[in-house]
Amino acid sequence: MDSADATGLQATLFDFAIGELVRQHRESFQPLWTVDSWVKLLIWLSLNCGCSGDEAGMARFVEALGPTVTTRMRRVFFERELEDLDLQVMADPAEQQVLVLPMGPGAPLDLDRAAAVIEQVQLQDHVLADRARWQQLDAVVAIPRLATAA
């Protein structure tokens, strides 16, 4: 195996491992679906990597992660795949809307299914309850976030 193959395999393993680490622990950081929960995850990771808990230590940790790894981790942190419903939820608090979309072809996505998944992942306190303000866009339902949730 040449070094390029080994490096690619290491990168794939790292990507898999960090994704699984985030998935395994994301529910531990309350309140869910908030910037505070994301920051708590980053603090926990940095401390477990031997960084100091002060502002400078955190800055070094985030800088070392780089934008690509940070973006990937954040996406995994704020997404949920509900295989039993064949739906995916994307709910980054930096975005103005929560998106509910099908993971594959199947039953059409309607507002009732979207509401069910919002409740299942405990997002109801972070989005507008008024379904008249929800948008059905092809296979995606876009649900406005409450202003205070961001």
C-alpha cells in the first residue's frame, strides 16, 4: 500500500470515528438543538484532547480542527435520521428553518408526518407551531424556527 492509499484510509477512518463520536454523545449536551449544546460538545472534546478549558485553549482546539472537520461535525450534531419513518431532520440553530426531508423514495411527505418527526426529536419548542407558516417544497417541509431558539 502506498502512502497516498494509507493516508486516504486514515482520513476515512477519522471521518467515520468522529461522526460516530458525535452521534453517540450529542444527546448528552442540553438543551438539545441549541448553540449552547454545540459549544458544550466542543468543550468536552477539547478537554478530552488535553486542551485547557480557557478561551485560548478552546481557540487552539477549534483552529486545529479546521473548517472542514468543524462543519462536518456540526452537520452530524444537528441532523437526525429516523430510519423507521424514512425521514431526515436538519435543524442547525444557525439556520432560520428546520428541514424535514425523506431519506429515499417512498410515501409522500406531508405536514402531519413532518409534525410527527418534530415531536419525536423534541424540536417542537424550537419551531413555530402554526402549520400555516410551514412550507411544503417538493419533497421537503421547511419549518420556521422561533427567533429565541437561535
